[in-house]
Amino acid sequence: MQSELEIQAVIGFTGKIIQGLVLHPDNEHILYPLGSTIVVRHIITRQQTFLRGHDNQISVITVSRSGDYVASGQKTYMGFQADIIIWDFKDRSMIHRLKLHKVLIQSLSFSFNELYLASLGGIDDKNMLIIWDIKAGKALYGTPNRDPVNQVQFYNQSDEKMIAVLNTGVQILTIDKQNKKIQSVDVNFGNVKRTFNCVAIDKNDKFCYCGTKTGDVFEIQMDMAIYKRLAPVKKLFSQGVNCLGLLQNGDIIVGAGDGMIAKVSFQTMQIVASSELLGGVTSISFTNDQTHFFTGTVQSNIYWLDTEKLIPELRNTCHYERINDVAFPHNYSDVFATSSLNDIRVWNAKNRQELLRIQVPNLECWAVAFMNDGKSIVSGWSDGKIRTFLPQSGRLLYVINDAHIHGCTSLTCTSDCQRIISGGSEGEVRVWEIGKQTQVMKSSMKEHRGRVWSIQVRRNNEQAVSASADGSCIIWDLKSFTRVMCLFESTLFKMVLYHPEESQLLTTGSDRKITYWETFDGQAIRMLDGSEEGEVNALAITKEGEHFVSGGEDKEVKLWGYDEGICYFKGQGHSGTITRITISPDQKTIISVGAEGAIFIWKMPESVINSKAQQELPTVQNVKKQNDIQQQQQQQSQQQSIPKDAQSQKSNQIAKSVKSGTKQSKK
């Protein structure tokens, strides 16, 4: 039986989801989706808990007015049902799993008294609107819509009225309980035509405000179903209005697609205050007293702002694009580095805070590694250059220009910190000698015909192995710079590892197999089915070599027994392909990074740690026993050596006396 890997912490925030960042009504927790997991984080202590039940990327999240319920919906594949889950926030447990929609859940909204939940499907679901009974978990009413609907929102004072934001207009919906129908009234916009994105309703249900892709905000009188005013008066918001929030005095907080967050006056409909944030604004969530609010952006940044002057304070950051590589320093588990589009980031592994960001605009970092002495971070980039940075300041130390033609795809460093071995997208493997002020190419070995995905060096720095997309792994001699051995398989190799004893190799690739190889003769010893669905991209092995971890397109982290070849633990949480996995030097955590920009920190199972400890204890005892035995043998040999010396002295005396006797007889 496969057990479940425990998530210790996550670093990341899916900022592209509209209103995906929610401040809980208790003013102590924030909720946000990360892949297929909902993260509940305490604001002060930063302690994280997780709501896990979705099998694909979460598309929408909402919290009820009292905070007792949390509802989330997901995306899924064409033709399949998309789940809605209602959670109990106090127990962090699932109450209902609702299945009627297909492909995508577009929007969710709790009613005023928390009796109903409104859910909205996507275009493939005919824009189906369904009203659910929260206690029973059953569907009560449903209606499709011809036009695409972007959002549905219950009134603040009614359980029977809603507003639906369509692409081409706005509808006021009323639940007709007698006829079991949902009746709709279109809002009259006259000759004005817009594409509407979002809605915010005031506390008295008199007015609502709708944001558009054009960049303006419409004020609608809800009882008359007619629009009254437009804002802002002079200047439109660039790249459209993504989200809206209303203050108690009627002022409107607007989040725009270009990263602007602005406050629009209720009376004059003009911008009173504004700030620029990194990435388009997608979420606005107020505190209970409405003096401050959290906001999330497309670039996975979380800000804390005051409602008066809108001064932003950055609270949380993460990668917003695919993460390509992750690395720990040699024998140091408190810090690790990740590489992605435009930047390298160094993280504190304990509190998950970003310590350093090294940015190189318009380029992608494909590989990152620490020198063994910890004095530099080596990285390979899409422009073919190898850049090395100082780990504390992030200052550029040196650049190897034109290291590879179409990008440096993998690299590793020798343990003496004097050489870098790099691989390129054209298949070349190059060895660079690093001096104090010079970087010289010692050799360029061109035998691969495809991209080099992975390179590993032996502990004695005399050999290295490279895995390529051409279906070959080559073991190189780093003294003569020639090929020692070549391993062939009908697959695109993605990863190669030395077993800690260095007598075997572990490879994986697009054929979904994990293969054991003998380094002596290059023969395949064993093949395991690493995945049932997609290719396996990443491998990492423990120091003792008793367990290894794999991950790939099936979005699962798997912990295997090396000798048994059995998967003992499985971890689910990623919503994108897992690109790299590493194990911390202290062997207590597993870190996996994915194409969705998430960093998952998994707790190494105690059974694995205990098995290591049990193996280490007898070895210590054996060492003591061996020392005792050696001491006893030395004492015995010393005791035996005393009579031997005495016998030799006696024999010498006898020999002398014999010689003297013979001399006297001759005389």
C-alpha cells in the first residue's frame, strides 16, 4: 500500500485566478490556491495548513460571510466533470463534493444567510448556472445561458437575488421557488457596448459597479436595472479592470490589468489615489474594519495596502512561470536556489522567505548550481552564457560568453571548485577550468545529437555522465576528455544519477521507465514503471542510496525503495508538470518544483529516517567493537613479543658462547 507524503510547506501563489486571494473573516488567515491545493496561512505566524481534494488546477475560490464555509472549483479535461468542493474551515475537512458541471468552474458565490451556493460553468458547460443547497449538497435550480458569463454574485441582503456579469451585458437574476426557475432581467445600457469582467455590490444592494475590458467602471442602479455613471472621468485603466472592491463610504478600489491599484471617489468618479504594483491586479480582499486590504497580482506577488493612500507593502513573492531547476549548497540545508524565467531566487528553507533575487531580463535560466565552497552560484541561460553570481549580494562574478550556441541547458561543478561541466541544447558537453580571473575551455566533447538534460560528476572528479534527448547516456573521462562508455535506450533521457556507491546509474526519460545501469559494463540491470500517464522528468537519491524520489508529467512525487523497486509513498499537490526534485543535505525534506511555478516542500517520512538511523547505530557499535578487538590483538601481540625477545637474547648468548668455545678448542 502506498502512503501519502506529507506537505511541510509550499512557496507559491496562483495569481492568475480572479479573486483567488481571500482574507478570512477572522482577520487571521489568508486563503489562496496553489495548483490543486488550497493554502490556509496564518498572517502572523506564517503557519500553513492545506485543503486537498482536487485532482486538477483550482480555478475559483470563495469564502462565506461567517467564514464557516469555503468553496472551491477546478478545471479539468474536455468532456470530464469539474468538481466543486465545500469545506468546513474550522475542521479543515470536506463537507460536500458537487458534480454536475463540465470542464471548468467559472465562478462561485455564497448567499447572504449561507443557505445556497451559486456555481457557474464555462463555455463548454453551456454557461450553466446552478443553485445548490449547502446543507444537503443537492442541486435545486439550474439554467444555461447563451452568452459567456464571467461572474455571478449574490446580493448582500437577499438569498434570492444575484447579479450575473456576461461578456455583452449584465443580468439581474431572481430565484422563482414556486416555478423552480431562475428569472433574469437585462440591465439597460442604451447604446453603450462593453465587454464586462467583474462586479462589486454595495452593502445596501442599491448600486453595483461593473468593470470592463475597456478600462472603465459602470455604476448600475439595481432596482431600476439601468446604468447611471461611468468612471474614471478622464483616463481609462490600461489593460482593463480585473477586480473591484467597495469601501464603506462608497469609494471604489479598482485593480487594473497593467498593475495599477486605484481609489475612485464615489462623488466625483475621479481617481483620488493610486499605486503601481508588479503584475496585473487580480484580487482585492479587505479587513473587517476596511482600513487595509490584501491584493494579489498575476506575477504571484501578495501586497498589503492601506485604504487611505494605497501605499503598498510586499508580503509574499514567488515564481509566476515554469521553474527549471532547484539546488542546495553542499552540506547546507537552510537555503536553496531556484531558476525560472528572468531570474534566480534564493530562499530560506525554514521560513520560506525570499532572501535574494538575481534578475536577467528577457532570458530564461535553465540550470543552477552552487559551488562546493559555497562562494558562488553558477547558472546556465537561454542566451548560451554561463553566469556566476555571489550568493549574498547577487553581484555578477564572471560570465562565460558563448558557452553554448542555443543555450546552456545543464551544468555541474567538480568538488574541488576548479571546473564546471556544462551541456548545451546542441548536444555538446564542455569542460571549463575556473581560475581566479580566467575561465578557459579545456575540452568540448561532441557526441550527443540532442539536448543535454542532465550531467553528474563522480566524487573523485575523474569521470562524468551526461544524459541527452538523443537516447544516449555517455560516461566521460575528465582526464583524457574521451568517451568511456555509452548507454543506449529508445527514449529521450531526462535525468541521470550516480548511486552513492557509484557502481550503478539511475536514469529516466520519456518512456516513463526508471532504469538501473551497471557502470562497469553499461548493462541495464532493472527497469521500473515510473509512471502510468506521462514521462518522468526528475530523480533524486538519498545519501545512503536506499531510497530515491521521482516526479514528472503525472504531477505526483513518488518515494521508492532502491533495492525493492517499490513505490512506498506518493505526494499530490502540483497542478503542472514536475520539472525538478532534490533532497535536502540533512535528508529531512524533499523539494519539488513544477511548471506552474510552485515550490512544494515535503516532509521525509519518519519510517525512512528511522531506517537510516537504525542502520547508522549498529555501524557505530561495530566500529567500537572493531576498535576493541584491534586493541586486544595489539596487547596480545605485545605480550607474545616479550618472550620472543627473551628467546632471541638467549640464542644470541648461546651463539656467542659456542663461538668462544670453538676458538678455545682451536688453540
